[in-house]
Amino acid sequence: MLTTVEHYYEHRHVVGFEETNLVGNVYYVNYLRWQGRCREMFLKERAPAVLDELRADLKLFTVSVDCEFFAELTAFDELAIRMSLAELTQTQIEFVFDYVRIERNGEVPVARGRQRVACMRGENGRTRPARIPRPLALALAPYTAAARATVLP
């Protein structure tokens, strides 16, 4: 029997009242915050060596970000933010974020976002593009499009 292996990093979240607007649905800015949080937790859990480089002179600049909405979220919805890799160049990374509401009867896609990040090094005001650190590139390897297409026996 063939099965598809899931090649994404998943961060779980429960929506709080503070993340909703007066109407009661999640305020759009929170989706972008969750992208950042998912990326941070990935670094902490899958590429902790990169954290030392971030404390030194490595900077991860968000170059672009977007999010397309399919359904609304409200307080206490359980959410999975699934991050995968769209592109990896020498100095930049593009992530895809799939937002899925977890329900008793399954999952409901609620949004999809993208984020492009540039690796930079140097003092503030004198930063220059830098190669993606090897520990980060290795941690990202399982999340490539080729890896997502892998089917195992």
C-alpha cells in the first residue's frame, strides 16, 4: 500500500478573544502574526543552531507576506498552521502557510499565506545579503516540493 508522507511543519493554536474584532471573527493581522510564530517555533524545534546565529549577526528579514482567506475563524476555534517550503535560493526562503480549522468531523481550510524571508548579516544599518545557514537549509530539506511529492511504500 502506498501512502503520502506529510511534509510540513505544524504549529497548533487556539484562537483567543483578544484575536477577534468587534464582529467576533479573527482580525486579519493575526494570520500574519501566526505565520511569524510558526516560523519561530520551527527554528526553535527543528533548527536550534540557527538561534545562536540570530543572537550574533544573522537577521531574517521578511521581504513580503500575504494571506488569502477562505473561511472565518472565531474565538476558541482550534487551528493548525502548516508551514512548507515553496522556494529556497542562496539567500532567500519562501514559505507557504496553510491554515486549517480542526473540527470533530475533520479539517476545514480557512486561509493560505506566503512569506518570503531574506537572510542578512552585519550590524544594523550595514546589513548585507548572506547565504542561508547550513543548519537552516538542512532543517528545511524535508519541506521542499520534491519531498512533499515523495510517496513511500
